[in-house]
Amino acid sequence: MNRFFYEYKYIPDSNDKTDVKKDMMLLDIDKNGSTYYSHEKFIADSTSKAEIEKQLKGGFGGNISINRREGPGTVSFKVTKQYPDFKTYLFRSISTDQYKIAEDKKPEWKILPDKQKIGEYNAQKATTSFGGREWTAWFSTDIPFQDGPYKFYGLPGLIVKIEDSTGSHIMTLVGNKKMEAAAPSTEAQLPENIRMIGIGGKEIEVTKDQFKKAWKAYVNDPTKNMKQAMMGNANIKIRTSDGREFTDPNQVLKEMEKMAKERLKKDNNTIEPNLFADK
């Protein structure tokens, strides 16, 4: 398996462009397809920060440092592609439900003559309109994979850098390594610094339109899943990162709704705006 390390810089709140987040993303490629995901979100704790930095050494990104963000607020989506037809799925959660969203469009590229060096690789420029954003990519034929970060693929080499026109989302290749195949683990994502005890998520395969409906329902009532869970489980408890615990149903719902609304207000600059639009 080939593992490619991408530094992902993104601005979650369009009203605060000075708040730039960083995550180390991994693109694992084997003969069957690829998986793009956050190291901190999906890799088990046994793979430490020191181990990842060790893996980076020897590549052109060996001097990259990995800064962990506080709490479970790392990138929670995952993208898989199945070869040879590049059937693509996005995995992301709404409350305690995990969704598998089928992608119905492929990136349509315009390859330009511009060339430049990205790290140690010779790269060429290409552009595309995808997911509600305009993207500029740099791909290298030095790396014989027609793949790239997130849902991007289809160029005559690996995408080593891609950036949207607003500078809100930038993914840059910083290292690579041959690895033994290993499947990342998953967990449900909850708002902000809250984690739930005793409730597991479920995976639901949906179309984009079905996901939009589910997202709209969540925005209108972010505690719906919690209410349903409480009906069948009287021992539900939530715990915040500062050690506070809530067991009273009214307190639980109030805290959950407050956190969800705060997160939604600040997380308004998603990588794929069309996925959350009404139309």
C-alpha cells in the first residue's frame, strides 16, 4: 500500500478568515482503490504522533510538524474510491448517524500548460468546478496514480496540491511511504467537545439529495436523535471535555442543542457547499 501525507489547511468560518485550521490527512492507495481520511480522527491511538513523524522522514516533508488540536474536533469526513471505475463515496456523520453518500459526478478537468515544482515533484496545472467551488490543482506524472485528496481524481498523475479559489481549502502533499495495508477505525462525531457514552452510530447509504434532507432535518432539530435514544435508554449520559457530566434529560438536551447550534454557526465554510444547499 502507498500512503501519501497531505497537509490540509482550511477556514471553517467564512466570517473569521484568520482562524486557519490544519490537519494531517492520509491518502492510502492500493490495487483496489483509495481512502482519504484524517489521521487524528480515524487512526487508532496506537499509531502515535511520533510514529507519523517517523513515517514522514525520508520524504520531502520530513520537517513537517504535526500540531494536535484540542478535543475531537479534527476532520471527520472520509472518502473512498473503488478502482477501476473510481466509484466514490463520502462518509460523514450527522449527530450519531454515519452516512455513506454516493458521488454522482466526476471532476471535469481543464489541463493548462503552466508548470511548477511542488516539493520534489514536477507538477502541471489543472482546473475544475466541483461541489460548489472553483479549484486549481497541480498534478505530477512522476507519481503514476490518477488519484488525489478528497473526491479529486482523473488527471494523468497524482494531485500534489489543490486549492479552492477563495483559499479556504488547501491540500498539499508533504510526504509518502510504502505501508502494510491497514483499515482505519471509525467513530461517531458529536458537536464540539461532547462525546456520548453508551450509544453507537449506524451507517446509512444515501444519495446526495437524501443527505441534504437529513442535514436540513438536523439543522431544524439537532437533538432529534438524542430524544429518540432517551426513549429507549434511561441511563444515557454525556460528558464534556472539562469533566462535566449530564444525566438529567432536560439538561442533556439543552446542552446538546446549545453546542450544536454554536458549531453550526461557526462551521459555515464546508469543503463542498453544494452538499448542504437546499437545491
